[in-house]
Amino acid sequence: MKLWEGRFTQPSAKNADIFNQSLSFDKKLYWHDIFASIAHVKMLGETNILPKEEAEKICDTLQEILQDIESGALAIEGAEDIHTFIEQELVKRIGVMGKRMHTARSRNDQVATDFRLYVKDSIRTDIALLRALVETLVKLAESNVGSIMPGYTHMRRAQPISTAQYLNAYSEMFLRDIERFADCFRRTDVMPLGSCALAGTDFPIDRTMTAKLMNFARISQNSLDAVSDRDFVAEYIFACSTVMAHLSRFCEDIITYSTDEFGFIDIADNYATGSSIMPQKKNPDIPELIRGKTGRVYGSLMAILTVVKGIPTAYNKDLQEDKEALFNAEETVQSCLSIFNELLQNITFDARKMRTAAMGGYSTATDIADYLVQKGMAFRDAHGVTGKIVRYGIENNKTLDRIDLSVYRSFCDLFDEDILQRVKASHSAEARKSVGGSSKSAVRENIRSIRKRLEKLCKE
């Protein structure tokens, strides 16, 4: 029998039951539902809304149900949703007393509470995975402080940079992701239980006690809003979407830089695949899949935003659509973070090829312009002179470090012999000592900053 059948004269149609059910996916909430129910019943006992002996019996039986589910002795099946399943199982075991568990509670505030508990746990996992990824990146950066590679804008060689600086750039992105999840956690950490269906309850409940039992930082302040607020779901999926955007960008780099045309990166054989017809192929399937799965998480974000945009005040059944979207985003981002971290631990950089490439494309032209500015020339004029030198190099098939000093002086008499050192890729990268720059000292300071912020974020 359904919890709500008393008002109806006919049982619901079989297809209606199938369409309405959520047990197939919300069974993932079984632990959180039992945990929240135990906290609720303990509060009912402490406030004498239920006799303490009954409250203790209900709590003990809920613990037994949890143990049976986790041991596999109890299969989750045969109910509309996980909340109904657990209540029905409780009633099977202790009779009418089990029905009293739902006193001063509605499925509306029950579902919202369970889901917030679940999302809080998921955020903890996400932050742990992101922390592990940043730690891997920092180790890679530390071992590549002296390595030079070309930096790109518009996918054209721009300026030489430190390979460690490049890796640190992604650490910065993933640190922001940790911050976003931490912010989301604070807004998720609000207990809606006690809001009931939408108007609150006339029982003398102690919501603060229940919140403490469930380790919620705060309780909701408006019952209408509390039962229908899914901002935390949208925010969580947005945080997942941003993680996937950063992973996808990184994967695009790895795919590009591991091509024969670049040859900067080599992926270990056990994290690559081959071709069914071309024996020579070594394909970057893992980064390609991560790049592809990004769209799936974006789809989940659009789904929840579409659900919440048009519902009237308080709970509506549309909100049942929140869970599959979040579960999909959660599973995708966590699996991608995990495998990508493994992938990073199994790539190698070809320092020689990267250094050679860093010198190509006239990437130290800005250094020439800066040199002239330091000699007193206005930057716009220095830019024009440097452009003419680059054109000379192109027309004569000479890189900037292969152009004679006499040629430099033919364009401007401010040039001295030191210009031939200034245009080397290693000198260019090392010269940029500003905070966040490509010099060894700046890169090492960035690594120290990343480690410090990571530790602080993961303590909060």
C-alpha cells in the first residue's frame, strides 16, 4: 500500500506507477535517508513527541535495516522510492510503531534533507580527487622547472615559457574548482528538515537539535523555500561543469602535444590504445573520452536549470528530475578526475623538442622590443622596428638568434652584442621574474603558493 492511498478510490495504473517511481535511481540515498531518519526520531524522543522507548526501538531497527542493505541481505525493491521502501521495511519489522517515524515530517523536507547530505559527501570526494590531481601537477612542475616550451596564443607560437609554469596554470584552475566546491558546500550545508510539506509543523520539534545530530551548520529559515530549493544542485553541477571544462582544455593540449607534428608529450602505452587496422597507431583515447564526456555534464546542468526555471512556489514533482542529473554529473566528473590523474602520472615531456620549438616562430620578438624600450625608445616605435627585423628573418630564413649583430644595427643603432643573448629562448623565459612569470624563481614561488593554498583549502 502506498503512503498516500487513503484519499483514492482506485489504485494507480501500472504504467503510472512505473512513470512516477524513483527507486531505480534514488536508492543511492539509502544511507542518507536512514541517517536522517535516525536523527529525526532521536529528536522526537528527546522532545517527548514520541516515547523514548519507541524512539530507541525505531532507531535500533533502522540500524539493522542499514546493516542488512549493506551486507546484501536486503534488496532495495518493490517501492515507489527509497524513503517509502525504508519506512515499509521498518513497519514490517516492528509494526505500527514504525509508522510513527514520519511524525512532524513530510517526504518533501525528507527528500531535500537526504539529498543535501548526499551532495555534501559528494563534494568531499570531489575535493579529495582535485587535491590529488593538483599534487600530481605540482610534482610534475617541480621536475620541469628548468624545462622550456613554446607558449601559444591563437595556437601560434607566442613566447617561450617554463614547462612548470604551464603545469602551474592548470593547478590554478583546479584550485579554483576546489574553491567553488567549498563555496557550494557552505550553501548545501543547510538543513530543511522540519519544513514538512511547505508550511512547517505544529509539533514542538527542535530543529537545531536535529541539525546538530546530522552535522548541518545551519537550518533553513523559510519552509516554502526549503522544500523546493535546488540551487545547491544547480551549483554543484555547475562546479562539475567547470571542472570538466578545465579537464577538457588540458586533454586538448595533451592530444595536440602528443601528435607526431608536435612530439612534446608521450603517453605511456598502458594509457593509450591502438587501431584495429593501422598497426602504427597510438591513440589518446582517454583524453578524447574526457573531452567528449564534458558535454554530458553540461547537459546535466542545462537539465536542472530548465527544471527549476518554471516551477511555482514550494514542492512540485518536477524536482524528482534533480537526482539523475546530479548523479550523472557526479559519476562523470569523479571518474574523469581519477583516470586523468593516473594519465598525468604516466606521461613524459620531450624537453629537447620543446626547447627547439620554443625558439621557432620568432617567439622572442617581444624581447627585442623590450630591449629597445629599456634603451629609451617608445614601445610603439620599438614594436615597429622589431616587426621589420622579424620580416627580415622570414625573408632570409633566419631565426632571431642567427641574425648577425650588423643586421640588427642596420635597423637600429641602439643594439649591442647582448641582443644576441636576449633573443635566446632560455634567456627570454628566465627574464620574466614578475609574480606568476616564467623564470625559475617565479615558477618556484608559484609552486610554493599553490601548495600553501591547497593545504588551506583542504583544511576548511
